[in-house]
Amino acid sequence: MTIQSRCETHDIFNQSPPYEGVDLFTSDPALQDAVQANGAGSDAGELADFGRRWGAAAMFDAARLANENTPKLKTFDTKGFRRDTVEFHPAYHGFMAESMKAGLHASTWTADGSRAPAPSEVSRAARYFMVAQVENGHMCPITMTRACVGALAVEPALLQKLIGKITSRGYDASFRPWWEKDSVTLGMGMTEKQGGTDVRANTTTAMPAGEGYAITGHKWFMSAPMCDAFLVLAQAPGGLTCFLMPRFRPDGAVNALRFQRLKDKLGNRSNASSEVEFVEAFAWRVGEEGRGVRTIIEMVQLTRVDCVISSAGMMRMALAQATHHARHRTVFQKRLADQPIMRTLLADMALEVEGATALTMRLCRSFDLAGSDAKEAAYARLLTPAVKYWICKTAPGFIYEAMECLGGNGYVEETPLARLYREAPVNAIWEGSGNVMCLDVLRALAREGEAAQAVLAGLVRRCGDLPGAKEAASRIANALSSADGEARARAAIERLALLSAAAALTESASGVAEAFARTRLLAPRGGTFGTVDLSVPEVTMLSDRALPAA
Ligand SMILES: Cc1cc2nc3c(=O)[nH]c(=O)nc-3n(C[C@H](O)[C@H](O)[C@H](O)COP(=O)(O)OP(=O)(O)OC[C@H]3O[C@@H](n4cnc5c(N)ncnc54)[C@H](O)[C@@H]3O)c2cc1C
């Protein structure tokens, strides 16, 4: 008898097999329907290839490695010279290379920096949605790189210098001047110690110097510090202004970005987020002096929509993990998936993901069409903050519920649920936290009232006779137009997002829309999932869609 066999006291059974080696696209009818409904159906074959690649066991394992082996700041070399570099695990670089090869950092731009035609937003979003299910941390620089182009558009000459390297599908992690590299990534530094939301309180200064500006001050959060350049905000003589700060000065010397430390974060651990001092660091001005906020707004809308895609993707993975486990785990001689309470819970969770998925892809279609259709531009403007509010805030509680479906197994690090749970809150916090999103919806209503009202009317029309839709719309309108609209904004904006999700479902998964509206608009569900009335056929339909039998 070997030592090993002497140590084994039992057979292992009634444990679910790992959820890996899956096709993240074809196993997700909600995603397929939403992609089809929003104009990217012809991409289905490539999306299935992508879904198989990202659903491979090796990808899940690499995600674990990238998050267990967190980035390390190398402030100095052994002789005491400044280095200011960050070392990442090879798994992180592998993810960067994969995502850039797929164009997630730039596929919505053409070679000259203009917007790529539809359905580039939806096609990219479908890929991003699948990537976020596996490894979300590295998507921070991917998101920032694609979004920065929106702001750089105000400086065509600067953009033309960089766009070829931004849209390159290669990944070059080397620490060299940007002009020596075939591809570059971009980050951003807006948040300072005294304020993130209130960037007008920035104290960092910018003084004209030579062919650019000398920037002195700090940033309290500046993620992905190994990017090749950063959009930063600083106070120029003419007021708060946007700049592009490269890691290397035009003469080839390392620019004066002095990293102080990396944040020790709850989640998002594969990604580095730094605190940094600028000591007369060189930067180019982007846009006019004093128009910093106006300039970066172009970038901010794009980063917000990525937060939405990311959170919806993480919710999808949590649902798939919970459904998969419940189908393989038996309790009291019955599969968990057949226990009545668990069936209602999983169906209600599937309904939430159906709404989040349909709405995410619908929102991305509005970005696809905004350039040529004023109504779609108004949809994107009004609903981006509302959708970010709802989906990014829903994800952490949703993932916790999915974790509980796995019982104790869900709470340990070997399943991705623990990591997803820690990752989820960041999407609600950065790029405009919850209250700030509500204020942004109010701002859109105040500034573009007629167009915003037309968006609301369009949602009601699209919902038709769905239960609770008309009542929801009038409650939203009443709350937001009342004298204390700001104080009542959270309830109204959550309802606005739910109404938008019901409307989106009528386009992509009409069989699901009625149940969504009935349980979310007509009779809002309780504070936890599984507190809704769903019929047996609805539960069966939602379960079948959540994870089709292999
Ligand atoms: C992991 C991570 C990475 C980050 N990376 C970057 C980065 O790369 N670059 C960068 O610039 N920043 C980055 N940030 C910073 C992030 O964008 C800010 O933390 C965020 O914008 C909030 O700003 P703040 O922390 O100053 O909070 P505050 O602005 O002080 O907000 C605190 C709270 O007050 C609420 N609030 C604000 N204004 C109002 C109001 N008028 N009425 C009611 N409530 C209000 C907010 O919703 C929030 O809940 C990162 C943050 C994290 C967590």
C-alpha cells in the first residue's frame, strides 16, 4: 500500500466539475441575442472563436496567477538611481497581449483616429463582456487607451503622431520612449488627494516650458503606471487644463514621474494603481487652457460605458458558476438546481443578467450610432450614467448571492467568485461614483431637457404594454422634475435604468421582457434575489437560457 493510498479515507463525489473549457459566447443565449439585436450578428462566428479561447482552462488559471502575483513597484535600482517602473507577472502580460491582439484597446477607432463604423462598439463590447468574466484587472489600461483617443481628438496633430501606435494590435511592454515602440498604451491621472470627483480642486500646476509645459504636483490614484503616456489635469495660467504626459521627455530622458507607492487594493489586484509626484514633468497641452473638464469628458463617457460592460460580464460569470454548480450538486437526494427555492433564486438572477446584458449592448449600439443619429446621441448621453449606476451597483450584491449558491466552496479563492466579488465594487467607485452618476443624469435633463424627454418617451413606446412601464416613466418624470429632485434621484435613476433594460429586452429577448417588467417595474422585488413571483414555465425558460445543457 502506498503512503498516498493509506491517507485516503474516502471517495470524492458530489462536487461540481470546474467551470472551464467552455465557449463563453455560444453558452450564453442572452449575449448572442443582444449582439444580434444590436447589429453585430454577422460577427457571431468570430465571437464564438473568441469565447472558446477565453473560456479555456488555461485562461482561468492565468487569471488566478495574474491576481495572486501582484505588481511590484521598483522605485530605485540597486545603486540608488531612480527606476520608477512596475513589474508584472507574465500572466498579466499574456492578458494584455491577448486583449490588444483582439483590438479591445482600439477597434472602435480607424487608422486616422475617427470613429470606426457600426457595429464596432457592439462587437468590441461582446468581447470585453467575455474577457471581464475571466480577468478584469488588465482591462484598466485597455479601457483607458481606447478612451483617451476621444479626448486627444481636440489636438489632431498630436493624435496623428500617436494614432498608428495606439491602434497597433501588438503589445510592447518595454520601458522605452514611445517613438521607439510599435504600440503604446495610455493612462490617466485626474484624482488628487483633496478630490477626485471635484477635479476643479486640483492643485497640480502647469507652466509653459519650451515646446510643452512643466507639470508639478501629484496624483493620488494613477492606474496602470507602465502606460507610455497619461492624460492629466493641471492648473495652467488659464485654468484647469488637460495634458498628455509621456513617460519619456522628447530628448529621450526619463520624464519626472516619481511613483511613491502602489495602492494595496481590495480587488483589481492584477492591475497596478499608483500614487505619483510630478516634478516639472514634461507634457503637451490637450485642448485650450481652462477647458480641461470639457476635454476629458470625451474620454469619461467611454470609460463609463466600459465599467458597465465589465460589471455585466462579471455578473454573467457569477450566474454561470452558480447555475453550473447547482446542476451538479445534490442535497437531500435532489439536485440543488431542482430545489424550488434555488430554482426561483437562480431564475431571478438569470433575469437580472438578461436585463443587464440586453441593456449593455443596447447602450453600446447608441455609441455606434451617435455620430449620425441625434436621438441615439441623446440616448447615450442620458442613459450612460443611469446604466452605470444600476449595473455597477448591482454587481457586488449579485456576485455575493452567486457565491452563496456554491456554499462554502464559493468563499474560497480557488473558485473565481471570491475574486469577482472583490473586483466588482471598483466599477461603481471609479469614473464617477453612484451619487455622481445621478447628478450627471440630472445635468443631462437640465441641459438637454427636450432630447432627454424624447429618450424617455421612446423607452415608454418601446415597452408598449409591458406591466408597470408607463407608471415607472411617470414616477421618474415626477421625481426628477420635483423641487427636491436631487434628493430623490437615486430611486428615479434606478427606475430609469430598469425601464431602459425592459425596453432593451423587447428588442433582443422579447420572451423575457414581460417577466422583467412585471418583477422590476410593476412590483419591485425585495432586497435580495429570489423574492419574485415567477411562473414554472418562466423559471424553466430562464434556467435553460442561463446555461444551455451541454
Ligand atoms: C482601484 C482604483 C483605481 C483608480 N484609478 C484611477 C486612475 O487611474 N486615474 C484617476 O484619475 N483616478 C483613479 N481612481 C480614482 C477614482 O476615480 C476616484 O476615487 C473617484 O472618482 C472618486 O473620487 P474620490 O475618491 O475623490 O471621492 P469623492 O469625490 O470624495 O467622493 C466620495 C463620495 O461622495 C460622493 N459625492 C461626490 N460628490 C457628491 C455630491 N455633489 N453629492 C452627493 N454625493 C457626492 C461620491 O459619489 C462618493 O460616493 C481610482 C480609484 C480606484 C479605487
